[in-house]
Amino acid sequence: MVDVFSGRLLVSKNGCSVDPEEALQNKVVGLYFSAGWCSPCRDFTPILCDFYKELLEGKRPPAPFEVVFISSDHSAEEMAGYMNAMHGNWLALPFHDPYKHDLKKKYNITAIPKLVIVKQTGEVITDKGRKQIRDKGLSCFWNWLEVAEIFQNFSS
């Protein structure tokens, strides 16, 4: 993920700056294109929260997975409100970072919500993360992990 977020900072749900190289290293990453004003987003976000919590909070070691929210909200306040009200404890690209437009173009985002699952290189594993989570639940993560070519001692 160094290539994708090189030279940038991400923010945590509580607003702290996070180094993406450190936070995303050796993880499958879900790029979550979403907004608080979008009702399909508000419908899917709790499902993504549960998925995220099951993978990270109930496991030792936690699964090598992270979500990065890329906001289509209308203001930084709207984004913060959506994150605080509905999001899991995942990361986000800061609202005012114009790089979100580049990411939308790179990953061909034409509608939200969209969950694009990527390898460390930024290469797409699937652009149907939302559908796969809805259809298959946690089992889809293990497929992503296999494709992601992340080598570490981790088993399902």
C-alpha cells in the first residue's frame, strides 16, 4: 500500500493522523467509497462494521485486514459525523485530500457504496467486496487473503 498512499497521511476514527505504510503493511485493504447521505451506504456500513469487528476484534492475532474510507460526503463535518455514528474503527483519507478524486478514477468508481479489495501493490483483488461480504460473509476474506499473497503466520 506504500504505492497507493505514498506521501500521505490517513486519519483514524478519533481524528489522529496515521502513517499508512505502518498501518496497512502486510494487510488486505478494503477501499470503502461511501457517504453518509447515501442510503445504500448507510445500509451496508453496519454490515461492513460487523465483518471488520469479527475479523479484528475477536481474533488473536487479528486478521490482516484494514478498511480505508474514501468519503463522498459534502463536508468534513458530514464525514466526521458519518464516521462517528456508523463506522468501525477503521481509517480514512482526510476529507480535504484531493487524492480521493485520483483514487475514484484509478478504481473506476462511478457509484457508491463501493468496496474495492486490493493487494499491497494496490492491484485489485475484487471490486465486488460489498456483494461478496453480503453473499459469503467472513469466508470471502480467506479467499482475498489467498490472492493477496501476504506471507505471515496466520491461519483461519
